[in-house]
Amino acid sequence: MRAPRWLTSHRRWLAICLAAAIVVWPLGYFWASSLLPSSYSVTDMGYPDYGGGSRGGDQQGEMAGMAGMHRMPGMPSTPEMSSVSRSVETLTVGTDRPADVLVTLTARKQVFTLAGGRSVDGYTLNGTSPGPEIRALQGQLLEVRLINESVPDGITVHWHGLDVPNADDGVAGVTQNSVPVGGEFVYRFLLSQAGTYWYHSHQVSHEQVVGGLLGALVISPAAPAAAAADPGAVVDEIALAHIYDGRRTINGRDDDVPIQAPPGARVRVRIINTDNGAMLAWVAGAPFTLVAVDGTDLNEPGRLTDRAVQVTAGGRADLEIVQPADGSIVRVVLGGSNSLLLGSGGAPAGPVPAVGAAPEILDPLSYGAPAPLGLNPDAPDRSFDYSIGRRPGFVGGVPGLWWTINGHLFPDVPMFVVADGDVVRMRISNDSGEVHPMHLHGHHAVVVSRNGVPATGSPWWVDSLTVADGESYDIAFRADNPGIWMDHCHNLPHATQGLVAHLMYEGVTEPFLVGADTGNQPE
Amino acid sequence: MRSTYRVLAYLIAAEVVIQASAIAYAVFGLTKYIDDGAVVDKATQETGETFEGVVGFIVHGINGSTVIPAIALVLLVVSFFARIPGGVRWAGALVALVVLQVTLGMFAHGLPLLGALHGINALAVFAVAVVAGRRARSGPMRAASTTSTADRAVV
């Protein structure tokens, strides 16, 4: 086939240049428009999504003008809102009463030795990683003084799962500035929720959390009924799972952790998954009960045998085991790699149960018995979609296959706007090809349905929810904690890849900035 | 332009070799890791630096999702300038096969059997890349003399 004559003439070059321009110009445009300002407010990101609710008067015009952040690079956010507007900084505990529990956390970047003896180059709090276990009672006021001794990128502490006042949420560039070397920051909040929680840095978190800047936080009921009746019969253990240098540890140990538990004792194992992916937990040698998820007790949970519990990345699961009367050993398997061995005395009584294969995964959607939710998910004030996808494009000038939220690439993502007191319903759907553990700050949401199948079990309140590829969850929560809250994937590298949105209350202003020039990099 | 076309086409063939090598390294590293008593679950998988060979997964992923598609697109652009008989069509075929390959790779995470096709299609990418490179191998005169038969084969 001979080339047509016109192709051999100068018109050929014209056509080629035109074709190249048609390809290159949009590519250049998309590249340029994906570049992030060196400093910006998260409230200037993307576009507002009011979820069918009020548009908050003047705020509407203000927000609409901000749509498409690339049009206003580097502008600090100073929206002129109505007289009710409050800065994030003012959203504190609101009491000067002295703290009941005082903790000082000193952060260092260093080589350290795990409890199990392995040496790790990472981050410590008070010289250890995991950091100190913080235990307190419900209703107490906790005050934590965070000191950065030697973490060059700066640090913060986020109280994962605790619905603290916004100013204490510990997200760099959103609720505070990161604490530089030599600096400090004081967190003060009331411990209103009993349960299992954890804390971790939310500055360069994909590195600092992986490197060990984290710890467990457990709040016990002020007067635990069962313990009061028979305190000797209750064993309460934290099992914080964290992978250091590719190997899972439980409370810093590589090997199985022996736990003293006499025959007949009720053992509560508080499992905390601090890693970037889900972990299965199951029990060999005795039945067990899943008594709490993400710090919230389940209603009338049933006894389980041959079931595994999936602990979401960032999530918690409390298992209760009644020790066999014959004194035999019970194995609580965590991820198949590590175990707690529950037994009494120095000498093992009988054989240690094998790890075995992971049994079928428990579906919390139909586990336990229903109970009042305290809100009506069928009459929400706002309804949002948080639809996760993936497509080629540019984020921060870098080409790649990036996560999308409602079809948009970071930072052109929705800002979910709510008003104080709203009942909010959100559909989180995932067609991105990978699983995403979604974490909403400052609130607990109840699972209403999955893939259209309504929840029929105990109210399943979560702060961290595994949304597998092809799944769709309807969740509901009451917007009762004003502020600006991250709503992001807790597979932390995914957050750096743009799977981050925010929930913003009407009338709340953002004094902090993120970006390369600000020292604040929450992901 | 002709040599650019040739280099890019062979580069894609070389990338297929790297892809095969990387994924084999990773899989053997993974099985050794498990043989040594370690356990892989979602949490460990998402941690990255777990075992010798894990870099193979990372290389395979970045190469396959970004680098190879980019080279294929550049090859397609270059093919319009290179005046290689059938060069545009071979470059276009290569782009199509690479798109198919990336798609298979993505969806195989949900349907592992697609991974088998992913492995077979890799050989198609390799073969077409080599053919495209060979077409740009020699001078214009000789290439022109082979044009008619090759084009018939394509059409």
C-alpha cells in the first residue's frame, strides 16, 4: 500500500503537528492542573457536596467559587462566613478542670529494640514501640503532652476511634500544625467512650505509623459490672498487632505471647490492627464471642466456633473467651502468624492447639441482636456517595493509575458538608479493583446495609470499615461533633495516592494549611 | 525516527522479559518466605518490604501499569513519523495488546483465571514488539521491498 500523495507533501507535516497537538495539549493541561500548590487549605480542595441538605447561606457562593482548587493556588482559606463561624482551633474540650490522667509522650526517630528482641530502625514514644499503653476509665479527662525530640518531619498524635473535639484530632494541617523537633503540643479530651482504641501519628503517617509511632489506648467502664462481682475471674489483655520490617508482632513480640488465665476465667482480648490491611483472628481450643468492634460493644453477640473475625486495618475487635474448666490451653490466632496462648501456671496443661487453617469469616451484618440506633437511617438530612474507583491520570503532576472519589482525582474530590445535628447517610462503594479500609474521623457510623442487604444483627458501629472491591456499604451517623474531619482510606499509602476526602461542618473555618511549604503532610 | 521506532519496539520486548523475570523472582521469594514459616495475609501484603523478591511485585506493577503503556504510546506517536511500512499498524496493535494486558492484569485480582490469559498475552506483546522492531531494522529501500507481502498479511 503506497502512502497517499498528500501525506508526502507539507500537508502531512501539518496533519502530524495538529495530531500531536491534539494529544499533547490535553495531556499538558491535565498534568499542569494536577499540580498541587505548595500550601493550601483542605477546605479549598475540590467541590462542595451538600448531600441534598442546606447550603448554609453565604457559604454556598464561597464554596462554589473554590471549586477546582487549581484555579486558586496557594490561597489561604478565609471564607467570610456568618457570625456563627468557628475556627477548628476553638473546638476543644471546653473545660479547665484538671486532668484525671496525665501522660507525656516523647517521640524519637531511632534504632530501637522490640520487646521480642529484634532491632528496628523507626520511631519510638518514650523509647519504645509500640508506645506506652494508655489505660483510663470512662468519664476521665485525659491530658497528653506530646514532645518531639528527634522526628525530622514533625509529628502529631491522632486518637483513632475516639470521637474527640476537632482541635484534638491530631491531623497535621487540618486540626493542628505538625510538632517540629523541639516542639510540643497538649491534647485534652474527655474519655466518654469505653472500649479499645489506639493512637498514632497523622503526619507523614504512611511512614511514621509503619515505623512504629503508635500505641494502644483502652478505656474501661467506670464501674465494670462483671469485674466488680468477681474481679479475679476477669483477664483483660491488649493484643496490638503491628508489622515491623515485614514481620508481624503482637505487643512488640515476634513469637507467641503467653497469657496467665486460670480455668473458668473470662478473658477479654482487645485486638488492635495497626497495619495497612485486614487481619483475621480466630480461636482454637474453645468457643469465643466477638463482644466489641471498634470500641463499641455488640448487642447479644452469640458464641462462635469455626469462625474467624476480620479485623479491619485500623480497626479493633474484642474477643471474649471463657477458659476451659479442665485447664487446657486456648490459642488466639492473629493473622495465622502469631498467637496468644491462654493458660495457667508455668507448665502447660495438655497440648497446645494447632493454628490450623483460617475458618469461615464471620459476617457481622447478621451477628447478634438488633437494638435501637438512636437515629433513623431511613430519614437522613443528608445523603452522600463515596464511590471509589480508579483511572489513569495525573495526581500532583505524576502520571499513574490513581484512585478516584465519585469519579474525580485528588484534589478535585468532594467536600462533604453537614450541619450540626444532621443525620447523615453515606454509601461507600468500591469498584477500584482493590480493597479499601475506610476511616471516618470524629464519628462512629452504623452499618445499615451491604450490597443492598439490610443489617439484621447487633448495631454494628464502626470507625474503620473494610470495603472490598465490588462491595457497597450504606452507613449512617449523627453529625454531632463539629469540625473538619478526614474521611480516608487507612491503607496509608492509598491515602498518599489521593484516597482522602473530608467531612466539614457548616460554619467551621480552617486556620491550618497543608502542602510542601507548610510542614504539614497528614498522609 | 526509524531507529527511535526500532529502539522503542525492542524496549517493549525487553520490558516483557523484565516483567517475566520480576514476577518469577517475586513468586519464588514468596514461597520461600512461607516455607520459612512466615504468613502472608492482607496486612503483611500491604506492608511492602516483607521478603526477598518482593521488589519483583513492585517492579512488575509499576512497569506494567505505567512504563510499558507509556512506551507503547510513544511508539505509536513515533510510528507516524517513522515511515515504516505497516509501522503504524504494528504500533497500534502493540498498544491494543498492552491495553488488553493491563486490563487482564487488573481484573485477574478478582478472577485469577484471567491471569492465565495475562501470561499468554505477554508472549503476544513480546512477539509483536519483536516483529515491529524487525520491520524497522533495515534501510528504507529494503523495508519497502518487503512491504507488499507484509501488508497483505496484516490486511
